[in-house]
Amino acid sequence: MRITVLGCGNSTGVPSIGCSCDVCLSDNPKNKRSRVSVLVEEQGVNLLIDSSPDLRQQALQNNVLRVDAVLYTHAHADHTMGIDDLRAFNYLSGKTLPAYGNTSTMDTLVARFPYIFAHKTDKIFYGASLSAHSITDAPISGFEINGISITSFDQIHSKIKTLGYRIDKFAYSTDVNILPETAFEALAGVEVWVVDCLRYTEAYSHSHLEQTLGWIDRIKPRLAILTHMAHEFEYDRLSNELPTGVVAGYDGMVIEL
């Protein structure tokens, strides 16, 4: 398995527009964070988790030429608004891409982007760009894509539920401030965990450093990677503060299992 961190930034991205803090003005490329997303390559199948507003540039920078399916964590704009850029993968493959999420997410996406899920009659690509597949609404749910077993698990993101995903020994948890006990059950034994960590101080709908480190200590993955990080985090400073086995993510980071 190969995991590429396409983006690890919060909803504004880093640098943030109009901000003159040290991190936003930094020339360290690891302080440049596009909106959060990952690509998981497993047994020849490419799974994209979320289509961020920066998807086009992420795909170009990481030479992503194929996506076989899209997994959505939830329907917020910083996780979905690159949905039009998925058309490039339709053109390359000549196929409609299956998209997965919980019922609320998929209903929202179909209502928000009806043309994406509708049959087209243009001369380049005749099918719908995406087909909607609702994952069973349960605290933990299992399904398959092209022979790859995937487990989704509920997370709390303020007033809504998001989905975390586990694929073999890898798991992904973004946009979460409360992990239910069922999520810890789904995460048991995971080796690599990409996990939400917005900033040092508590946040309304995201985890913060102390809480995230507590979760990591409970799960005890071989490697934990912080994601969805705002400009409060300076990469080198944060890296020096983290315990062994925990690292700050950065755009373009590759992990192999």
C-alpha cells in the first residue's frame, strides 16, 4: 500500500489569504498546506479520499493519473469543491467514477451537483462523472471496492457525523473533535493513522494537539501523521515537539506499508 498526503491544511489552506504571520510568510515548503485529501494505492486500485478545492494542483504535483473511486468523509466545501476536477479522470479512463459516503453526504452532493451525477450527451464523455453509493448508516460499516475491503466508522464533527476510513492497516480520520468508542474499535491494531489536529488550543469542531496525542497514545499506531493543520503550526517547531512515532504531515508526503 502507498499513501500520498495530497493536502494537509485546514479549510483556508496555509498560507491563509491576507495573513502575515510567520507561518504564512514562511519559505519552508512544508508550511504550504493545501486543503486536506489523501490518495491510497492498494493492489492496483487508486482510492481518493475527498475532492478538495485544490485537487487539480494536487494531482499535477503528485502525477496522479488515475482514480478508481472517491471516498467522501463529509460534504463540507473544503472536502468536496474540487469535484469538477474529477472529470479529468473520466476523460482518462472513459468511465464513471463511483463515489462513496454516508447517506447525508451523498444526498447533499447529488443535490448540490446534479450535473455531476447526470447522464451527459457531450462528444467527449457520455456518462455521468460520478455514481453515488451510500454506505450503510451504522457506527461501523464494511464494504468493498474492486476487491479492496474498506471499513467506515462514524466520527463527531461538532453537529454532524463524518466518516473515518480504514483500509487494511491504514486509517484516516479528519474533521473530528469526538471519537466514539465504536471508532476506537474500528481503529484497533492500525499501523498508520492520519489524524485530525487543527491547532494547539481547543477548537469547536476539530481536535487539538493534546487531545489528538491522547488518542494516538490509546491506539498506539506504529506511525501517526497529523493533518488538517492551520497556520498556528510551524512545521519545524511542531516536529521538534512531537513524541516518537508522531509526525506532522506535509503536502506530497508518501508513506508505504
